[in-house]
Amino acid sequence: MADMPIPGWKDGKWVVPEWKFDENPALIINHMQVGIVGTGEFSGAPHEQEAKNIQERDIIGYQKKLLKAFRGKSLPVIFVSVVPNPIGFLPKWGFIFEVTREKGPRGLLNNPKLAELTEVIPEL
């Protein structure tokens, strides 16, 4: 990658090059949902820490640029959200699963609180 620098990599002045693909690409955005980056209720990390990280790295700003570019070309945009315990069983070991058992709302999407937390954040 050092031989082929990406415009804007160092100064943040991104220029979207002309797109040439064999097929139509799609933009996939993972886990930008209320329960993770909105309220932090699914993640287990202190929400203030997560919000600061997202803001300092301008994650939402970069995603908005990608969304605008893909939508401007009428290309598909796919949001992926997670449900903390979709089948009522979580693996016995692992930090994320421990946090989910402790903090995650119970039930499926028929639980209004759980349905709310799986929605994509309003900024996107």
C-alpha cells in the first residue's frame, strides 16, 4: 500500500475516484444500531467511552459520506443489526456473551425495548 497511496489517507481530504466494477457493489454497515453505538446497552463498554471513540474517529461522518456516494449512484445499502440473544441460548464462555447475559434485554423483536435497540441510529 505504501507504493499506492490513497488520496486523503493522511490529510483526510477524501476524493471519491471514478467507480469501475464488474458488478454492482453494495455498502454493508454493521452494528450501527441504537443498542450498540446509540445507548451502548448491548456492548458492555461504558457508553461514554464508546461515544468518544466514535466521535474522535468521525466514524459516523465517514459513513455518511459513503452512504451519500452509494445512494447517489442508486447502489444498495445494507444495514446489519444484531439481536443480543436471538435463540435464547448463548455460549457458556466469552466476555461478550457474559455481558449479553447480564445486560441484554430478553426476548425477541416482539419485546418493544429490544426492537428499539436493534434500530439503526437516526444519524444514518
